[in-house]
Amino acid sequence: CKGGGIAFAEIAFFEALSERLRPRAIFIVGNAFGWSTMALALMNPTARIVAIDLCPRPQEEHGIEVTNILAQRAGLNVSAVKGKSPDDVAAICARQFEQSVDLVFIDGGHTPTQQTLDFAACREVASPDCVYVLHDVVNFGLTESFVGIAKANPDLISSLLMRTPSGMGLCYPASRATNVEPVVRAFTEGDERIRALHASGAEFLRANRP
């Protein structure tokens, strides 16, 4: 499959987050071969988990099959289905969940426009206290889109997780702050540190420019 899934350090992040949130309904945009879907399922064995993938190639179709076979053998409440975001999100969630989604993981099309559309579609089906995790925000140049999402949703607290390999983004309501903020502190840098890193990087580039 084209998609690689979350890194081991990001598994550690999700483990910490899952322990504090205890989500009951998890929705994932982007399944590929099921690595991230199965990781989240094993961390949350009592949760209902649904992952969708556009399946642009036969490999992703096979990834859907493999994910469902593994989940069934492990006794996990997981369904991986073919679907397009944002078009199919509402219908699939209505069909697959008996309750509102309380944890979303967005790891689908890695363009600014697609990330924004994915988030908006997920917000429509999620509970008011849902937590949103967005993969590859920094690595794929999706920071501007993430900032736009944060500005368009001022009721959510947003943070870039600079200590994750892909530079994931996180949005969560104030009602979840007590649970989420200790995890945020472990996986990001303070604003002052980020500014210092940017300044140091810019200085390095100036000094080493051919």
C-alpha cells in the first residue's frame, strides 16, 4: 500500500491518549494496509472502530480485507470499509456507529484542501467532546491548513505535536483538557522553544547556503 501508517513514537502517543480518554467510538480516515487501525483497536479493545479508505489501487482493497480478517481473528470490534471522504463520511458513520464518534484520526489525502474537508466532515458526525488527531501535518506541509482549522473552530484547543515523527496535529474541546493536556505536554514543545528552533534552523541555512 502507498500509505505507511503511524510511527512507533506515535503509537506511544496514542497509547497515552487512549489511556486517558477511553474512547468508545473511533473513526479513521485512511486505512491503507491497516497498521494504524489495528494499533488503535488493540489499544482500545472495547471501542467500536471504523476505518475508511478510498482504495485508489488494488493494494488498498486488499488492505481492507486483511484489516477485517485480523480484527475478526483478534475479536476486535473493527470494520474497515471502502469510502470517500468527505462524501461518504456521514452515511458510513450513521450505518456503522450506534453512538457519536469521540476520537477521530485523519490520515487520508495529504493535501491542505483534503485535510480541511476531512476535518469538517468528521466534525459533523462527532460528539461535542470528540478529540481529533491529524497525521503528517508538519511533514507534508499541511500546517497552514491546520492553522485554518484551528481558527475556524475556536471552541477547540489546537496544538502541533512537534515531538511526533510526522508532526501530528491535535484538536480537542476544553471539556477534555484535563485528560489531554498532560499528553500534549509530553509530545510537543512550548512556543518559546519552537521559535528558538526556527531561528536556529534559519541561521544554519544562512551559514551553509552554497
